[in-house]
Amino acid sequence: MTTQDTDTTTQDTDTTGTRPETETEMATGGTDRGTTADATARARSATPGGAAVPPVAFDTVLVANRGEIAVRIIRTLRALGIRSVAVFSDADADARHVREADTAVHIGPAPAAESYLSIERLIKAAAGTGAQAVHPGYGFLAENAAFARACTDAGLVFIGPPADAIALMGDKIRAKETVRAAGVPVVPGSSGSGLDDAGLVAAAHETGLPVLLKPSAGGGGKGMRLVREAARLPDEIAAARREALASFGDDTLLVERWVDRPRHIEIQILADGHGRVIHLGERECSLQRRHQKLIEEAPSVLLDPATRAAMGEAAVQAARSCGYRGAGTVEFIVPGTDPSAYYFMEMNTRLQVEHPVTELVTGLDLVEWQLRIAAGEQLPYEQQDITLTGHAVEARICAETVSVSEGARGFLPSGGTVLALHEPTGDGVRTDSGLSAGTEVSSRYDPMLAKVIAHGPDRATTLRRLRAALARTVTLGVPTNAGFLRRLLAHPAVVAGDLDTGLVERELDALVPRSVPDEVYEAAAAVRLAALRAAPDAGGWRDPFAAVSGWRLGGEPAPIRFPLRVPGHEPVTHRPGPATGHTVTPDRVSVTVEGVLHTFDRAGDWLGRDGDAWQVLDHDPVEAALAGAARAGADSLTAPMPGTVTVVKAAVGDRVTAGQSLLVVEAMKMEHVIAAPHPGTVTELDVAPGTTVVMDQVLAVIVPDEDGDADGGTAEAAEHGKPAEHEQRGGPDDRTGAEEHERSDGREDPEKPGTPKTPETRGTPETPGTPDQHERPGEATP
């Protein structure tokens, strides 16, 4: 591989003589087992008449993207014998897509606006490497008509639809008018473009609440707002405009009627430059969060053959109406009670994230057919040649935390460095990924890291395979949603196929554990105990005074305790149980808790199991107490995620009301509003618009209004941050240890801002008055 800089044009040649494994090797032993290579082979064998598929006319293609989609495209290029050119910013100099390409070009600093969104730099990179065509992937400039035109003007083939089709379908307002004229049913809503705020409010009232505010210039859920109350319209319009402008450079909005309990079903189409347009069946994408897809599957359990054919024909007509060429997707909103009453939502003029499920049920490599159509080839298929075999389901692995905590509920972008990575393989399992160990995940780009896809003869088998694959997924160092997705796929409604776009939000509480499993703390303690044990010298002698036994002169051994903290949870002090059955190695740890053996992957402070991961940090009670005393009686508002402060609506000395919006933090093009938890006065505000913040960084401090006789002053605040007592006392016969891990009533402790939670104690005949092992900070410890 060679790397090149668009400014200096110097080259560094990889002298190792090694290359990433080929597509066939990936299909038989890599992370893409049984996927694009198999799809290509099936596509060739399925050509009508058995004629050989000719080679694609391109010699070199530049991939104008990054991450997993760049890796995915490069693999098909390699399988077809086409030289690949990657591009990278400063942040991606050692990224996987750079290493897998034949040539890589540096295009600028980390901000996307100066690298991946720079049309000039991309065109220069293509010209400097001899590329004949440019594949935009998805995201960034994939649906940018100006980029498509710039490629054409530079003598490059844009692997996608014509610029005019992109411009037409990229304008959601014009797109609806165009497909309506072609006889395709559309969602009721506003008409006309360029509505100001007052016009949007009027359109919302005319359409009838609830309504959905949508950016006209883009998709992917960014900038979309569901509004149920008229009083919320001004704030939601402002927020939607900000996100739309940041994501697409255009803050034009439209209004659509909200369909309650809708299902999101889309049709994949292929159109060549010779007038042939076919569809490849549907994908169900109803499992979403923040209007962004989490799980996609093909085919949908909702559609019967007649509805599938009707929706497919509507999608074909939508493509014809705009002179489409290439691979595209027509999205429909479908009432779950009447699938025949479908409405056109929008057309995505690019390859979709979820394209692998279509590849697996049709046997077609969509990237290959994008290349062939762009090279001028005619589709060799009629509609009747397309058949769907088996079932496929995809899960999107994203860098995010999933929380149900008050004030931080939902899906929040995360970041970090990948310390350990295992991506699942096996029969019927495919992983599309841009990750490698050492990858730095920041808030600069989209949070999606990888996709795990399963294929099987039927839906039940496929869901089982995908759940098992997610359980084998290990990404330590960066919080991801893999464990959440595994639990979502086991939800009874998902298993039954009873889906809608609101299901995830409705069931979030049941899908997110509120506490850290006891065995996680036990495993963390086992790792720390192993590190404390003195190694024997060359003769096998160990210093007895270095033994981790708690020995004290003239007294009982002191119990060994580890103050620990998992971000997003209260700190605890964990007393390890007997080490019987405990094993610690450099990359794994196994512990036995109540007779059950638990095994975790480990790296640094991180532990992982079944797709879930926990960062278990050492907690300093003294430092926490001092910080609490310094802000006695006040509430600190902290960053719920790494990102950038975009809006500051308060200043030191301001009086604020409960729920008042104070700050907006943006990460990965998603906004999170920081609001006042109660009435009070802002006493500290250490950030400004443009400030980069890390997770849990203090953004502002609010002193609550006095309400009667205030209590809980400095002494109480000093106790805040003191870890709860948490003990593991042994095996299955130790009833005391087992009972102390349970609540007697199953309730959460009451809590009020600025004060520690109320302790709860209870006793058994063996241990009268023993404090609950999940005591909150500020409680006494034995």
C-alpha cells in the first residue's frame, strides 16, 4: 500500500509485501464469512442464460469515505481486480480502511468540513492517483449533487445517480411532489419549500398534531423532531434547524403527519442507464432510536406477496420519475394495522447502511452492481428473475451508552480507544467493520462502528444466530450498544415480529439493566488482587509481608476492600469473596459467585461479556468527598457524553427554573440539552460555545433555592461520593452474602437533588442490622 498527501505529494511505500486477506479468504475465514464473495459468485451464476459476467471497465476507484463502508467497498473492488484508493484525515491516519486499500491519500485535518466534505481535496486526490471513478459510500457527500457534478466536470465517473436525480430526491418537498405526480401515495403534510418558522407552525396546525419536523435536505434521522404539543413547536423548530444546518448545510424543514405506531419499510431498487428498473424486495427497519435505525431485516414479516409487489412497483415508478440510475432505496411509512395503506417518505439516492440483508437474501453484491451500472452495463435481470431466499437481520454496533437514568435517559454518543476487539464469525454470520485494536473513536464522525448480520433459512434461526453473534462481540475501550441489541432481539414483540418505530423507546426500561452485576465487581477485584500479589523470586521465595492477607500486628486481619466506580453508577466498596475458582490472565478473568462461574474478556480497566462492557475504575473517596464539600448544597451539571458545547443560554448569577434549558452539547451530530434540575442560581459556568468536553466534565453548578430550613450542608456534602459497601461473601451456602445482594421491597432509594440517598438496613438472624451491600454514598460502613 502507498500513502500520499494531497499537499506534499510525497509517498511512503509499504515494504512489508503483505496485503489484507482477499475477499475469498474473508469469506472462508475472516470477519465477512459467507458474504460479499459468496454474493458475487451467486450473482454471476444467476446471470440469465449462464453467460459470464464481463470485467468492470474501471482500473482504479477512489472511495470518498471512511470506516466500515470504505472497508466494505474496498473488498468488492479487490474481488473484481480493481485498484482501490482510500482517503483519510489526520484522525484516520492509521485507520483500517487506510491499511486495506491499495493506495491512501491524506486529505486534511480531522474536522470533516476540511477533509471528507472537501470536494476540492477529493477531486484532487482522485486526479493524483489516476482514479477513473469515485464511490461516495454513504453519509458525507454521498447525496451531494454538487459533488456528483464536480466529479463529472473533472472527467470522473460518479458511482451513483445523476446529479439532477440527487438534487430532486434530496429535496424532500420536491421529491414528494414528483412521486405524487407519478401516482405514488405520499404522507400528508406541508407543501412548498422555504417555509419560515411561522409557516411551519401554520402547516403543523393545518396537518394536525402530532407532526414530524424533517429536514428537506437530508435523512438518517438527523434534525427530525416529533411534536405532539403546539407549545413545543417554536423550540423544536429551532432545534431541528440547528441540527439540519450542522448535518446538511441547509436548515429548510417540512412538516409531515405523524402516523402512530408506524412501521418503516423500504424497497431496494436497481436502475441501469438503458431504461431497466427492478426492485430487490423490501427491508423492515422499524426498530429505531431517535428516528435512526438499529435493526433491519429482509424480508418483512408484515408483507404478503401482493403488497410486496405493489410497494415494489411504486418504488420502481418513484425511481423512473426522477431519471434514476444505480442502486437506491425508496422508503415508505406503513400503518401496522393496514400494510396496504403505505405512504412514500423519501428516496435515498445512495447505498444504504442496511444493504447487506438484501445481498444475503438475493445473492447479489450491490456494490458490484453499482460499479457495473456506473460503467455503462445493462442489468441482465428481469423482475421475475429476483427471488428472496431465507431471512437476514442486521444489527448496527454504535459507539454509545444506553441509559435509563434520570437526566441522561436514552442513547448518548461515546468514544475512546479500542483496547480489545473480537468480531464474530461463523456459519451464516457476517461482520462489516471499520475497527481494529488501537482505533481511536471520537465524537467527530458518525457513531456507527460496525454491523453484525446473520442469515438463515427462516427468521427464528436467523434471530438466534444474530443474538449468539452479538454475545461473541467484544469491543473493550469504547462503550457500545451490542449488549442492548442482543436483549432487544430477544424481546417477545421482536421475536413475534410485532414491530413499530416506537417500540424501542417504549420498552427501554426493560432492556437496560439499572445496576452493575455483582460478578463484574468481583472480577474487577480479582484483577486487582492478582496485581497486588508479590511474584516469587528466582528461588521461588515470596516475601510474607507482601502477602495480600490484611494481616495486622496484634489484631484481626483487616478485610480487603476495593473502592470501585463504573461511570454512570454510584461508587461502591467491594469486599472480594473467596478466590476459589478465580482465574486471571492478561486478557480474561473468571470468577465464581454463588457457585456460578462467570468469564469476562478484559483489557485495562474494561471487562466484557455477552456484548456488554463495563469500565471499572478505582474510586478515591477522599477526593470525591473534598469535591462534594467544595460544592456543598449545590448540584453539578455534567456532560453526559464527550462532545462540543454548541449553545449556552445562561450566565453566572442567573436565576433559573426547573427544566430550563441551559446548555446544548453536540456529539456525532446529535444534540443533548442540559437543563436545570430545580430552581436555583448558577454559581459556576466553565464552558462557552465551541468548548470541547469529556464525559462527566462539570459544565455548570446550580445552588438550589432555599426551601424552609435547609439541611445537608458541608458535613453531608463531604459524605457524598463515599462509596457504598458492597460485599461478596462466598458460595451458594453463604445465605447472608446472597441475601445482602437483594432489596427487601425491590424499590429504588428515594433521592433529592444535592443530598445522598437514604440508607436502608435490615437484618437476618445471622447478621442483625447488616447494611445493604448497595448502600448509597453517605452511609456508614461496618
